[in-house]
Amino acid sequence: SKPIVAIVGRPNVGKSTLFNRIAKKRVSIVEDIPGVTRDRIYMEAEWTGHEFTMIDTGGIELESSDRITSAMRQQAQLAIKEADVVVFVVDCKTGLTAADEDVATILRNADKPVLLVVNKVDSIKDENEIYEFYNLGLGDPLPVSAVNALNMGDLLDKIVDNL
Ligand code: GDP
Ligand code: MG
């Protein structure tokens, strides 16, 4: 089967927008544990001849903050277990949060490649906001804008380099 790329991060950072930008077609929806990470959506993707399957772990947006934290931990753990590459998405508009640090701690201890992606870098004026994410200890943050389709090629290059 194809290598798996999981997209993780707290609600509203733009995971699903990024996912839809990259994916070619939806392949399946998998029901998960009720009330936690309700569904995982699998999509097929391809870049420069390299095919892979992407997982978007969504459906936790309406939970309380405690539930979000535990759902995010579970999401990160699942991603580490299932994925060959983990794409960790953060948001330059809201900046670094405690929830981001929580997920980063789990991902730093994982034996899988993690790509730190700063989404919502919609224009050059947002680029100063990426530096604080170096504090997560996950290497160079890659700025992208899922909405404006900026730096998608760089992100895809990094993904396939790590497959
Ligand atoms: P998720 O909860 O992480 O899956 O986030 P969504 O993909 O649902 O996006 C949350 C919100 O952020 C939506 O209103 C999106 O339109 C917005 N969003 C996503 N990507 C970008 C981006 O690159 N720039 C800006 N300005 N907004 C974005
Ligand atoms: Mg989503």
C-alpha cells in the first residue's frame, strides 16, 4: 500500500483546507471512537510521480477545551502510529499556543519525520510571525497559505522527500 501522511494540529489552524488543497479524491471515511476523534478522512494524493495517502483527523471542533486537548493528544498518537510522515500545522494569525506545545512534545518524541507547517502566511507581511515557532523544537517552520495556495510546491517536495 501507499505511504501515509497524517495532518495534525489543533482546531481551526487550516488542516482541512490544506488537505483539500493537496488531495486528489476522497477515498473513505472511518468512524473512530465516539466523542473523541470522530472521523478520519483518507484522500489520495500525488506529487512528481510519488503517490501517497493523506489522513485528515477532523471533527473535534465542537468539543470543550479539555476534550480538544485529549482528542489532540490521541490524534497525534494515532498519526505517529499510522503515518510515515506527520504534517503538524500551526497558525501564524493566532501564534504559538499551549495546545501547540502539547502536541509538539508528543511529536518530538516520535520516531517519525515531522514537518512543521505554519499556515495562514497569506502575504509577505505575515512572515515575521513564523519565528516564534522555532521554539517548538521541530526544526524550520515552513510558511504556507492553504487559502492562497502559497508554498504548496515546497511543502509537497518536503513530504515526498520524507516518504
Ligand atoms: P481545521 O479545523 O484545522 O481543519 O481548519 P479549517 O481548514 O477548517 O480552517 C479553519 C478556518 O481557517 C477556516 O475559516 C478557513 O477558511 C481558514 N483558513 C484555512 N487556511 C487559511 C489560510 O491559509 N489563510 C487564512 N487567512 N485562513 C485560512
Ligand atoms: Mg478540519
